[in-house]
Amino acid sequence: MPPSYEPDAGQPSVAIEIPLEKSLPDYDLENLEHPTPRDVDEVLVSQGFRDLVDDARGVLLEILCAHQKSITDAAPGMTDLELTPEKPHPMEIVQLTGAISTAGESYRPGLWIVLKDPRLPSHQPLSPALLEQVKHYIAEFQRRMDLA
């Protein structure tokens, strides 16, 4: 199942659901398809899934910040912690958590991500071009996390 995108009406944000399509042995996530949502709850609270969410946050931040010039570009040998970025990131992570995805009559764990453009007023929706950029971010995210 491909990710689903739901732009928030009248808001500069988008919700993304990414169902896990294949086993992730590195996270002890082997059996992903379950007959009831209650069975997926056990997966979402497992240590392996928590590790997946932690790694996902780091990878997603890297992707969102990739366009910015880093202090390490100007001064090799320095560590850029991005504690005080010069300009706001194009998108910020509002939420990244587990989700229960439906595939026909079965249920599987997934990731729920909400991204927001902090540069836009709170009542302005995301532009079609920015929504397209979000799709590229998520495709790269899935590739790096080996989710698809």
C-alpha cells in the first residue's frame, strides 16, 4: 500500500500515513499482518517499533534539512547541531507516531506523520507545489528506511 496524504483544510500542514509493507527484522518487526486492530497495538508499543520511530525521526529531519547550508560546509571539523538555524526549515515535524493501517480485512502497523510549513500563516493551506515536494520527501524517506 502506498502512503496516503491528507492536506489539512485551511491549514499549512499535511498528514501522511505510511503502512509497513514488509518485515523489518532489524526492529524485530516480523509479523505485520493482524486480524484485529487490538493485535496491532502490541506491535506499536514494542521496543522495536519505538526504535523504528526514533530512527524515522532522525532520517526525516535529515531529509527536511538537506537543502540548508550547514556550518560544517563553511568550517570543516565543526559539528553542526542546528540549535539555532538561520532560517526556518521548509517543513517541520508536528507529529511522528505509530498508526494502525487497514489493508482489506487485515490490519498492520504504520507510521503517522504530520508536517507543517512554519513560514505560512495558520489559516493558509499548503500549495500544490509544496504538497508535491512532501511526496518527494516521503519517497526518499521510504527509500532510506527501506520501508517499501
